[in-house]
Amino acid sequence: MITTDLEAAQSIASQLRERSKDINFPIGSEALCDQLLETVDSANFPGALIPELRADGELVVVAIAEPAAWRRLCPVLLAFAGPTLTSFDGLPDTDLADADLAVVIAAAGPHMTATVRLPSDPRGQEMALRALVRARDTLARAPSLTRTAPEPTSWLLARFQDFLNVGRRDAATAILDQLRNELRLDALNLRFLQVQLHATFEEWREIFNLSGFRNLTLARRTPATTAILLEALYQNCLARFFAAGDTAVLQKVYVEEVRPLAVPLLKTPLPTSLRIGGWRIAGIETLISPGRTDLRYALADGHEQLGWLANHLTSSSSTESSFYQEAADEARERLVATEATESVDVMAAALAALTRLSDEQRAELAQAEPFRSALRGLEHEAGNTSVPTSWPTWLARTSDPTFTNALAFARLGAEEWLVAEDGADPASVTSFLDGLNYAQSNPLAAERTAQALPYLVAALRRDALFPNPGMTPIYSSILTLIAMGSARGSSTFDSSLILVDALLSVGVSATDYRELAADIDEIAGEGFGARMVYWALEMIEAFMRSPAPDLAARDRLIHSVLARLIPIRARLSSLQQAGLQNLSEEFGWRLGVPPARQESHNDELASRMRGKTIAIYSLVENASRQAKAALQAIASDIHVQCNADPVGSSQLRALATCSDLFVVAWAAAKHAATDYIRAHRNGRPIVYAEGKGVTSLLRAVEDYFSGQSRQH
């Protein structure tokens, strides 16, 4: 790459490709010259090789690199295309082929160059060009001397959860692709992550249509995945018949189409995360199979979810009759359950049952299948010790060096445990905070806790009362830990948006408000990278949408963030600049005419958006209007239409069927409307904005069209 600045390298490469269109390279050398030009923005190549045709018809290749990269490039060029084939002798010079080339590459900063002259005869030119291409390919395959160590899979999974927490679908998909391309996980676990991704955006049809869906119902899975699969079955096969209220038709469709897939999923105890569709499928199965008394007892916990189906179920006691069970029988039952369900609570119950066995009973159990295999698998996963059954017990174990699967348990715990069993009970909240504070006193525990923060945020959102005023101390403490992690270089900070919005929604005191602003300032850091710009703008919008107990603290934070954004304004995309301009004007910052931008990037973005019809759905209509104005300022022929209907309508249907891109404000939308949009998109692209403001809408649009650019 011609410079370590990726965006600058891409800008130079774009200009050089446009320039090469006007150069008539010798016949037969065009393809080779194009391959050499790819080195300009190739991250695996130290420097660049730029083919040039001089005014006298001489074909040369300009080798250019930063001083540090030149030391790596020079010996390779000598080895592949030295004096035997070309004029290159390893010495740099300053004789560029054209003056206009010097203007283009000036943006690369300090560099060293050498003009590699090729033979005059066509055959010699082709041999030299092929040698240079082989040098390019060799360097591309060579290991990077400055490459950072690969991130552990557990960190990638935590970042995947971080992106899902805020609805960043494209970013979560990129992590999923990385896990797949680097062979980090097996095919089954990758498919379960894909199921989790679709479920986050309630894309039940996509889950149901996944290849191998039947196999997923038979595989070992988490309780949360079981709940998702049941919901996908209900929404795709039964919801419309349930709405009609016809019991006979509903049972017929269930028996013929759904039951073979649903029965393997209907194991008790039912998942605590079961959705309305899962409860109703369990109710239908109970009607058809009166002998499933286990389901009948379990339905008592979800009676209000059954709708009219509840009237068709005979009344029964909400508690199962007590009976005595031999310890050995209970241990066998619990062990078999661990083979079917990947659950922390199931593992804990199995281990507890094993502790009640005598040595003789345990030895007997370990000799017979399938209990021997189940016992071996349980010991491998849990280490044959007690496993955490709540967040406080998980925090208590984080300081144990042998607790090497801490993040794996945190990922499962996010689906099964509430952060505080009773958010209205101060003792429950205090118990969690004590465990959190204790973990910070140990370096190992603090590191593990920091890595698990996205899972903690996901568990907080499972609270039916979220944002819960009684949980405010927990929100603040976890946000502070995210700020501390950001200061140490942590890459999982997107979930902070959720906590900030929750704290601002429930309201905080002036003192807590100042601490909140300080945490955000800490997360922002001293300088912004490209990834942080949209996050910073969205955070400012969140503070501006909410009451400010301390206006001075809010203004200090916003002015501090804006002051760090202004110096990099020239490097922002057009849409980022539009968002910055809107927010700056509200606080009296007059930025004037935007400075020179990366025109190639912005022009490419505008060209991909030109002539497109973009639909925006958000209940925050002011944000939609501002996003529309910003988009149309990029290219006047972009057609942007906004909608805020709470349910499906003729206008919403027209937008869903006709627009090239549909943007849904994930945090400011009605489920009925989003379901209606998905039902009428018919495979056309739909993207989700992570927040409620204009910044999130612009980010979703730019991410989509930038992703198209990378694919091409």
C-alpha cells in the first residue's frame, strides 16, 4: 500500500485508475499493468508499483514506498526483476515519469521512488512485467512483520454481542463472516449465531428458510435458541391461523406441517426466554397430546400468552404433584438433559445431582452409555466443579485462574440469568454491585468482567421493565467499566449507547449526570478514529433529546466532543460531515464551508446513491426529515421518502415494494409496521439504524452503500 493511511491510499488508487484509462499501454501488457496498479491500495504490499508510458513511448514502472517499507520492497524487486530483466539496481531516485504523477502521489507523504525501465522489445517487456507481478504475489503471501496477534474467538463473540445489542447488523454480519472464513467455529455454532442475528431483527421467515432448519431442531442448543426456533415455526406456519381463531384448522396445520419440527423443541422445563409463539405451540401440543402433563404444568407460567387457546385447555394445578425420585434416577435424567441442551442451569443441576450419589453409584453410572459420554462431556465443559448459576456467583469465580471458560459461561448466562433477580429489591441490586466491585480488586477478574460487558448489557435488556429505575446504580457501574475498558483499548463500546439512553430515560440526579458525562468523555478518548465518529454524534444526540439536570456538564461534554471532531473534519465522509454540521449549528459552532474532503470516497458514495429511492421509517419524524435533507444534499437526484405510520398502510406498502433501500430506525419503530415492511420487501435490501437520531439513519445508509463498494 502506497501509504499506511488506508483512506488516503484508496483515494490515490482511485485517481491513478482514472488516469490509467487515458494511457495506451502496449498490446498484451494491459492486464499485467492493471495487476501492478492494484498494489497502490493493497494492504499486503509494501509500497506500490505504478506502470507509466512516457511521452517517447517508453514503458516504465515507478516503484514507490515509505522509507520503512522501502527496505522491505527493494530486495524483493532486485530478486525478481533486477538488472537481468530491468534497469532496477536497488537505488532510489526522484525522476518520476510525469509531473502530474507527482501531484497525485503527493498525498502519500514522505516516500522513496525508483523508475524501473523495461526492455524495449515486447517479449522482454512481458517477461519483466510478469516478474514484477510474481514479486507482488510473493509479498502478498508473506507473513506481515507488524501484524497484530489474532483476537481470541471469545473476544470476537463478545464484539458480535456488542453489535447486536445496538442493532448494528452489518457489523455483526462482518464478525460472523470472519468467524466463518477463519474457521473459528464449526458449522452448527455458526448457524446458531446466524439464527441469533436474524432473531434480533425478528426475521422469522429467514430463520425458517435456513438450509438445515430441521437439523437445528434436533441438535444440542441453548434454551434461547430453542425459543427462537419455536417462534420462527409459529410466525411462519401458525400465526395467521391462530389469528383466525379456528381450532380445527390450527390443529390440522400443526399436525401436518409443524409438529415433527416442534416436538424435539418442547422439552421441559421450557426456556425462560420463550416468546408468545413458543407458548402457543406448547399449548397446541398439550391439546393434541393429553399425556404431556409436563407441558400442562409448564403452561401455568405462560397462561396469559395463550390467548383464546387458554379456554380450550382444561384447568389444572399450577404445580406438579410431588413424588420421590431415586438419586441415581435423577442423576441419569439430568445427565441426559445436558446432552440435549447447552445450558448453564442444566449443567449445574446435573452436577448437583451427581454430588448426591455414592462412589459406587457414580462408578456404575460412568460404565453405561449414554451416561458415560454425557458425564465425560459435562466434566469437560464444567471441569467437574460447580458452575455459576447467577451473575453474582459468576463474578465471585472470575478471580479463579482455573475458571478458563468464564466468557463461555457469560455468553450462556446472558440468555438465562437476570442481572438482578428483583430490580425493585435494593438487596438484590446491592448483591450484584458487591460482586462487581469485588471483581475489580483482582486484575484477572477485572479483565474477564471487562470482556463480558456486552453479555451483561444483553442480560439487562432482558428485564421486562428495562429501563428499570431500580437498576440505575447497575447501569451506571457497568457504563463506568465500559469507560475504563475503552481507556485500556477495549473495542466493545457500542453497548454504552444503550446504557446512556437508559439512564437518561429514567432520569438521574445532577451529580450522577455529571458522572455520566465524565464516563462518555472517557470512552471518547483523546482522539477519534473513523469507527468512533458516528458513535460520538449519536451520543451527542442522546444527550440533546433528554432533560439535562446540569446544563453546564452537558455543554462541556458536547463542546469537548465537537472540539475533537473538528480537526479531522476533512477526513470525514459527506454524511458524517452533514451530521456534524447539524449538531454544531445547534450549539453555535459556525463551521463554514467544509474543507477539502476525500473526494474519491465521497464521489464514489454519491455515485452509488445517485438515482436511488431510499425509504426511511422512524417514529422520530424530525430525525427522518434531517436525514432526508442530508442525503439529498449529497446528490440532488436521490429520492428519499419518510414514514412514521404505527401499522401497515398503503403508503408503507408502496415504499416497501418500490424503494431501492429501506432504512428502519430499530430503536424507534413499531413492531406491527416493521413486520409489515419485511413482509412486502420480497428480498429487497433493508437495513436497521441502531439509534433514534439522524446520525444513526445516516450511518445505516453509508454502511450499506460502502459495503456495496467493497463487494465490487
